[in-house]
Amino acid sequence: MPTLRDTVPLQKVKITKKSIEGIIKLIFICGFLSIFVCVFTLAEAKGLPDVLQVARKCLLVAWFLLVLFLLMWNPIYQYFYFKRYFYDMDEKNIIIRKGVFAQKEITLPFSFCNLLVSRQNITR
């Protein structure tokens, strides 16, 4: 017998929407923090030992790599979240399993369902 997810599948556009949403948030946060990192690492600092001058340049490279990693991580995470998301129902319950690293199972009895709210975001 096919599961509910097989008969009513999630839309794959959800991965794209969630990824774009996360990337936009990261761009704003990282962009704001980059101002301070760049000011600290690129500002002229006379009298600092050579070790600290090199450390400042390494900090700038590390910050760039961290931002790049975070921007690449979001779509990959959303893809695996989508692949591991499962839902089905039986006579009395809706069963939802979700999570990338630690899967969590939620069993929701139909008797608890008295209001259905559809969430929409800016990309929808």
C-alpha cells in the first residue's frame, strides 16, 4: 500500500524556496558582520608585531571561507531535510518523521486537529 507521501508528494520547489530564504538571511547577517571583520583586518595598524599582522590576514581568509561554507551548506541541508521528511496516516493518526541528523517522529491524532493553518512566505 503506498504511503501518503507517495500519493501526495511534497513539491520539490520547497527545497529551492527554503534555500533562497536561508541564503538571503545569511547574506544580510554575514554582510553586516563582514563590515566589522574587514575594518579590523584591513585597517592600517602601525606598531603591531608581524605575528599579529599575519593573524589579521588569516582571520580575513578564514572569515571568507566560513561565509562560503555557510552559503553552500544551506541548500545541501535543505535537500537532505526534504529527502528524510516522511508523512503518512492511518485510521486515527497522522505520522510525521523529520530531521537530518536526529530523526524525530510526531504522531498526531485526528481528534487533536481542529484548525488547519497554511503558512505562506514571501516567495510563495
